[in-house]
Amino acid sequence: MEIQTKDDLKKLWVDFFHHLYETSTYCELLYAPLLASSKKHIGEKTAKHNYEIIKKYNYFFNSVERGISYALVLSVTQMFEDGNDKRKRTLAYLLDEARKFKINKWHNYESLQVRHKETLENLKSARDQYFAHRQKNLNVKSIPSANKMYALLNDIADLLNYIGQEFENGGETYLWHKNEAGWSKKVQGDFQRILDNLHRGEATRKAEIEVKYSRKLYTEQSYKKQT
């Protein structure tokens, strides 16, 4: 995107809000299973119930977890790559372009990198050593904790808001709850409903109630048709 006017800069700035929102949803999805089986978060009885459901469909949930980890790591590290390549949407590029219009927030960016040095290094390591080159097996637990990730995303939101204050007509602000992930309650609610529906479906199967489907993915006959 060629930045020639301040309106062009504002469009680029808005794009970063969209990127950050998308990144935050990856973060919320990644930690939803952990929160759903956390005794501290939802109580012992519900946590145990949810854990048993997740364990029963372990292959599926593990696959989803790895996919979301991949999306989250790439989405965050992309923002912190070298800003010299204008084809890349990096924070450094945004800040360089903003400086052309006498908007200088580099000190905020540098402070952010210092505060989250360990988190950013861990994410870069996961990208370089696993997702890019498969040098070692990924341990999802090695990805920074939910609190560290939410703190990083929160500070990125603040940085974007600092830039937005410099636009004459104002701009969007990234609404972020200080004590929780931005939209996590909605994601957590949806995840709990999925678990509940899986539980209901299992109860139906055990009761041997006949349910007809137009196609079952797991049947041998269906597999033969596909191959």
C-alpha cells in the first residue's frame, strides 16, 4: 500500500486494528479449552465434566489447538518483522510511514518490545524452529501464557490508539477490557455450548436412538466413495 496522504495512513492504521482483532480471536480460541477445564475459572464440577468431553474427542481438539497455535504465532510475529519491506504489514512500517506526517511513536514501540521481550522471543522461536523449519516438536505449553499474550495484545492496542490520537478527525479505538481478553466471554460461551452439544450427542448414541444423516464422514462406505 503506497502511503501518499494522511488519509492513506489512516486506512493502513485501520487495517492494523482488523489484524489485531483477528489475532485476539486466535488467542481466545487457543485458551478456551484451558479455561473450560479450569477448576479455578468455572468450578470443579463443570471443569471435570468439560475435561472428560475434551479427552473423549482428544484427537480433534489437539488438531484444532495446533492449527490455532500456528495462526496465532504467525499473526503476532508478522507484526514485529523488519519494517523495511513495504509489502509486509509490520508495526515498524506503520511507524515509519506515520513519522512522515510528524507522528512519532517509536519510543512507545521500543518500550513495548522491552516489556514483552521474553514473550516475543518465545513466539519467534516457535515460528522459526517449528512452524517454518520443523526443527523440533512443538509443545503448545511452551507458547506464552494467556496472561502474557493478553498483556502483549493490550499494549499493541494502546500503541495503535496513541497513533490514532494524532488524526484530525479522530479514529477507531480498540476497545479492550483491562481484566480479561477483549471478547473472550463470547468465545468461551460458544465453546461451552459446543461441549454441551457433544455431551448430548453422546448420550443419544448410548441410548441407541436412531439418527439418520445424509452422509457420515466416519463410515467406511463414505470413505470408499471419496476415494
